Amino acid sequence: MFPINAAVVKAVALLLTVIIVAGGLWYVTGLRADLAVSTENAKKLSDGIAQQQDAINAIQKDQTKINTLNKELTDTIKTQNKDIVSLRDRFTTAANGEKRDFGTVAAAKPTQVETAVNRGTANALRCLEIASGAPLTDREKNAKLPTEINKECPSMANPGYKPTAGI
């Protein structure tokens, strides 16, 4: 066997100490690198969560807007359906609500019927213009009396007009 010399033992102990310290430093350095990577990943994850939350908020805002527009569209359709029913009954119902034969009325009062039909045609054409995107005139916007409104499509042509009971 080898003789154990104190200097050899000291050198081996010193070498082991250096190796342990170097290994510890290498291990700590590796941990710091892993911690830096984990910190960067956590930051990216937080940023991703924030972006997703922003996207969710935008979608909820859009959904609210869509619901509002859908309700407005539904209300407009209901109003226009009432106008359609009114137009259908225009030739078969008198102003007092009684049923009538339009042909008999036209034969008895041709001039009045011609005037009414011409005015109705002009009003209907204006309704088509408005439905196609034409802007409302100040007169149409400010109509307050039944004699000032477009009777073919009052909800579209005269949005400010509110009929009163008894008129």
C-alpha cells in the first residue's frame, strides 16, 4: 500500500474542497439560468393571459353591440310589418274602418282617387329612396301633424312623428 502522508491528505482534502465548491458554483449557476428561463416564461404567460382577457372583453363588448343592433333591427321589422298591414288594408278599408270596394269608389270619384293614387305613388317612391339610403329632409324629420307625414311609411320617413289618440 501507499504510505499516507499528511501532505497528500491535505492535498486530497484541498482538491475535494475545490471540486465541491466548483460543483456547487456550477449547480447554483445552473439554477440561476433555470430561474431566469422560468421568470421569462412566467412573464410571457402573464402577457398571454392579459391578451386573452383583452380579447374576451372585446368579444363581450361586440356581443353587447350585436344584441343592441339586433333588438333595434327587430323593432324596425315589427314597425315595418305594421306599415305593410296598413298598406294592404288601404284599398279595402275606409278611413272610418268600414270595408269598401275601391273600384266602386274610383268609379264614383275618379279625380279624387287619381289625386290620392298619385300622392300615394309619390310617397311610396320616397319610401324606396329612404330605404335605399337617401337622407331624410328636415321636413320629414320635423313632421308633427298627420297632414305632414308620409302615410305610406311613416315609421321610416317621419321618425319624429308620434300619433296621438283620436287623430
